[in-house]
Amino acid sequence: MHEVDMTRYLLQTLEDWREQHPVQPHVGTVHLLVGEFTCVEPSQLRLSFVAAVEDTWLAGTRLSIVPVPLVGECLVCGSSYRPDPACGYASPCCGHPLEIIISGRELKIQRIDYIRPCSPVPSNPCS
Ligand SMILES: [Zn+2]
């Protein structure tokens, strides 16, 4: 199942990210860019993520899925267009088949909202 693999990849990325922090950050929301052309079903991905992070340091983390539309560029007429599966993804102006995908294949973390646990406040030497 595609979404399970994606979740595994996502957790690994978050794990790597955590290792860059001396103190474990408290993650609120992970914003994910998901291209229309990745065949990832957002609701499935969310379910898979929630199940995978249960009882881990990411338990309770929200997954915000930001859809990215599929946009192609025609090599023949140079136009950017939204490929339509009903038309075989071909260029609407000249019918040339889709060759260049500008966007829609993304599957990446856009940003992570988190709270850095406070380090002990240094005592004021003047007080
Ligand atoms: Zn064209």
C-alpha cells in the first residue's frame, strides 16, 4: 500500500530532523506538500500516519496536507496547462502528449510547526 510506504518515508525524515535538535522538539503540525500526480490519497495517508505515530514521540502530531495541482508544459507550443486525464493529459492547445511535469509530483515536508522546549533561563548575574 502506497500510503504506508509514504508514512514510513515521512517518519524517517522526521526522525532525521529530530536528530538535529539537542533537545527533542514538541511537534504540533507537519505540513506536507502532496502532488496531485503522486496517487497518494490524503485521507489514507492521514490514517496511516496517525496509526504509525501512536505511542511514539510524534503521538498527537497533526498532519496538514497541502495539495499541489498537476501542471504540465507543452514542448511544442510552450504553454503551461492543467493536464486532464480525460484527454490523456495532452496539451489542450495542440494535442501534444504530456512530457514535462512542472508540478504535481511533490511529496515533501513544507514546514514543521514545533515548540522548542525551553532551556533553563540563565540566572541574572545582576540580581
Ligand atoms: Zn501544446
